[in-house]
Amino acid sequence: MSIDLPLLPLGRGRDLTTERGVECPGDLPVASDPTLVARARAAKEALGERVFVLGHHYQRDEVIQFADVTGDSFKLARDAAGRPEAEFIVFCGVHFMAESADILTSPEQKVILPDLSAGCSMADMARIAQVEDAWDALADAGLQDVVVPVTYMNSSADIKAFCGRNGGVVCTSSNADVALEWAFAQKGPDAKVLFLPDQHLGRNTAVLQMGMSLEDCVVWNPLLPGGGVTAEQLRGAKMILWKGHCSVHGRFSEDVVDELRATYPDINILVHPECKHEVVLKADLVGSTEFIIKTIEAAPAGTTWAIGTELNLVQRLKDAHPDKTIVFLDRNVCFCSTMNRIDLPHFVWAMESLVAGQVVNQITVDPATERDALTALQRMLDLPGKSHRD
């Protein structure tokens, strides 16, 4: 969903209606069926402890109000694993998140995704056949033996499994630097990393946290022959970045940062590391979703913030902290379109189906993929130091 609007502080619709005759950017319409909320409550009550509802931070308010826990994708998957008595895990997120929950929970538990079309464009940018082709190309270039694959949590189960069986690891946006340190230590002084699927997180971590240069990074484009790079470029690189990105975080631009600084001289720019390198360089603070939330919670009253992450979360932070001025770091209003597919009608349908004894939209990962993905996830869990947050 994208609506062209001037830069404005986020607020509630009623605050701007009299001024501009339109709803506030960021407001979503109420559910068309006024009985849906009551039906959702009734279904959740009927299921009791048999169901555990997970709500990602980027979810709509109409859905997240029914979540037993909220958080980033890996935290939620681990929370599900910590509730073995729950027969059903209803994951209000996207497909790769539900896969991770299925990997980490017991075989007796059933993971439900209320809408199967709730995918992730970034995860979809790295298909297993493409990654295997790139791996073969690295072998042809005589480099495969010194390359360690590292995949961001925002990837499919089969990409995590690929990393697991090829000596690689999973990372989150909070521990990507630790994961890279581990990866480079595996293959000696000539080690390289194939970073999947988000080029921006890989580049930002390598350059801003690991001390590499932009020249140490090359981008592998799976749509071009040989990834669009030469064997010489691959030999000279330390980071081979997959050409993938987040469709939301990739929208933020450095010129909007400049405009906001001109408008609000004391503004603090707070962005997610999935943003483009040029934006991250202009930001005051960069960190994971949990870091963004904690930063705003700890910020003094009266401070001004521009936040570069998904709009549902930014709006929620604005509502929770009326003592601070919070603006969205974009000229356009743009929700994560796939995350927003989990709406109240789909949630009610999934819950009422479970009440009726019908398991719908169950997400399952086959045993071989689960085994190898668990290997990569366990390597991440064994990393020292930082928390495992998105």
C-alpha cells in the first residue's frame, strides 16, 4: 500500500481530518464486519491453552491485539518452542517466520499461517536453485573451499538448510557482525562470505561494524550469467552479497533525511540496518527492531525522531509515546504489503476453523530440511556475546 503524501508527523486520523479533510497517513480502515473482534475473542477463549498466538511487530493493530506475545521473527519462534503444551501455534507474520517456528517446535505442535500468501519479498529473492547455481559457480572459480555461507533470519527454510549443510550459519540483524567474525574464522586468511539474501544488511555490517571497505564487497545478481561478476572480482572480494533487499526498508532515501534535518534541527534519525548504505551513513542510530523499540522507550520526553522501519510499528510507537515527536522516514506511506495480508478476517477464519476441529494453512518443513536448518540455527545460538534479535 503506497499513498503519496507530504512529510508529516504521524498521528491519529481525527487529529488531521479537520485540518486536511483526510485521514492521517498510517491509519488503516476498521474491519468491515463489526462482529469480527467479538468472534476472534470467542474463538481464542474456546481454544484456551491449546492455542498460542504470535504477533510480529509489523502486524496490524487489529490482529496484534490478540497476540499472546509480540516480537521479532526469531524471538517469536523461540517463544513458540517454549510453549510445548500449545497444540496450535498461530503465527501472525510471514511464511519464513512460520517455517522457523515449525523447525523449533515439537512434531506434535501445528503451526498455522492465517494467509498463505503472506510471504516475504526479500526471502523470495533467494531461491534454493539460484543459490546452488551460485555455489557451483564459486566451485568453478576455485573459491568454494574458502567461502562460508551466512543467511539472514529473513530467508526460507531451504536456504537456512543450505547454510547448515555447507558449514554456514544463520544471523539476525543484532548479531550479524558476530556471525561474520565466526564465518571468517572458519577458513583462514583467504576466507570469504556469501551473504544471503539482504545485500544492505551484509554491506552495512561489513563496512560499518567490521571495518571493511565497499571495495571488499561485490554483489551477486542471480538473474545475470555468472552473477554479473567476474572470477577476478570474486577472488578480490571478502563479501559476496546476494542481490536482495527489503521492499520496505529499501524505500528510505538520504534526501528525505536531509529534508527532515532541515525541518527539525534537533531530530534523531533512527533506522534499521536493512536500509540502504547511504541512508545508514546519514542516520544517528542504527539497529534491529528491538533496538528501535527500546531506543524510543528510553528517549527523553520532548525529543524528535524519524524512524526508518515498517509503518505499523512506527505508528504504534507514536501512539505509545505521545510525549515525543515521531515522524516516518519517507514521503510515502508504505506498509509491508505481505505482512498486512494477515488481517482480522483471515485470523478469525483460522481460529474458528481450529475451534471446529479443522487445521487450515499448516506450515510444515520436511525432516531433512529441518535437520540442516537446525544445524545453522544452532551455530548461531552458540555464537558468543550478542542477543539474537531481528
